[in-house]
Amino acid sequence: MLALAAALGCTQLVAPMANVNFVSVDQEKQVAAQFANDVETKQTVVRDRVVSDYVSGLGRSLSAAVDHPDFPFAFRVIDDPSVNAFNIGGGYVYVHSGLIKAATSEGQLASVLAHEMGHQIHRHVAKTISREQLFQTLAQVAVGPNASQWVQLGASLGLTTGQLYFGRDAERQADSEMVPILVRAGYDPREALAMFGILKSLNQTEPGRVGALFSSHPPTTERIDNVQQAIAALSLPSNLKRDSRAFQEVRQHMLR
């Protein structure tokens, strides 16, 4: 492993495997743009401006609560009835239309977006691709200038379909970013707990509907405990937002 790290000029490879990352910010930007093209070629992006503008605006509000992000965030909606959202690296966050319909408040939707932003903050896509590349080609890890093998690898892992499994530790890290992002953006983080309740109920009544968003995350009871502890450690302002008329109007617009 040390020899491989030296050959790559990448000391991160001697760190714990969860933190292995030999994808630079510039490389992630390049590869993520190709991932985004793959997502938007193979899946239907919602072009309804009422929906897309609303989600982009909500995303901008949340993004303003992140100090010095590695990438500008971009939020897009996929026309898919399943309750899911995913980050493909490079700041791209996708949310399924089914999740917007399943949420009952803006704060709940914001909590999912903030969770996916947490994955980006920790660069979980880059780290996952780095680990998989390392496992698969220990003798030839170097990547060409177009990073085409990373694109192929990401697709094979289910990244562009929202099925990529980051691992439970990564999900905990994303949740740990979710609460402060929500609070700094003016949202009540307790809405995340309400979203967990919806996911738990759906998993019991319509297990196929929640897909990777539920199955790849830590047990809901554990996530609730972790978020409750994070909230308890804060002194929450009294004027935090839970919902908005704009969200309810967009949701009703989508339910028609």
C-alpha cells in the first residue's frame, strides 16, 4: 500500500480506507459533469419551471449556509415516483418527484437536500470511486486525463441511478452536516425527524417505494437518536421555519 501511494504521489492512500481519495477537485468536477449528462440522458428531468425553480431556490438557500464549498451546488428534479434523492459529486444533487410528493413540509424536503449536501461536503462520491478503483486495479490506479474509467466505474456502482451505497458511516457523516445546515439556513431541524417518520411508515407499507434512500442508511431509530442528540446540543432560535406556502403550492401542483 505504501509503495502504491508513493507511485501515485498520493499520501491519502495510507489513511484509513474510508478516507482514501485520489480524485482531485478538478477531476471530480470533470467526472461529475459527465455523470450529470448520463443522469439527464437516461432519466427524465422535470422541466416544469414551477417545480424546478422552486427546488433550485430552496437549494440556494441551503447552499448559502455552507462555508467555502468545494463546488457550487446544483439541484435538479427527476420525474420518478420513488422516494429518493442522491448526490453524484461535483455539487450535483438530484431529488425524485416522489420524494417531494411524500414530504408534507418544506423543512422535510430541506432536510433531505441538506443530507445529500453532507455527502458532497465529505466528498463521498470521490472517496467511494477511489476505494473501488483501488480494490479493482491495485497495480494500475493511475487515471487518464479524461477519467473515463471513473465514469464507467461510477455508472457500474449505480451512482447515476441513485442506487450507490456509500456505507453507514458515510450516512452518519451526512446526517451530522444536515442539522447545522438546516439551522444556519433558518429551518427547524426537527422536520428531519418528521421525514424519518414518513420514511419508516413507507418502508412498512410500500417498501419498494423508498429504494436506496432508506435501505442504505442506518436504521431509522439510530438516525433519529443521532439527530435528536445533535439538536439537543444546540440552542435553537424560536423563529425557525418548518413549512412554506410555496412548498405546499408546488406539492399540490405536482399531485394534480
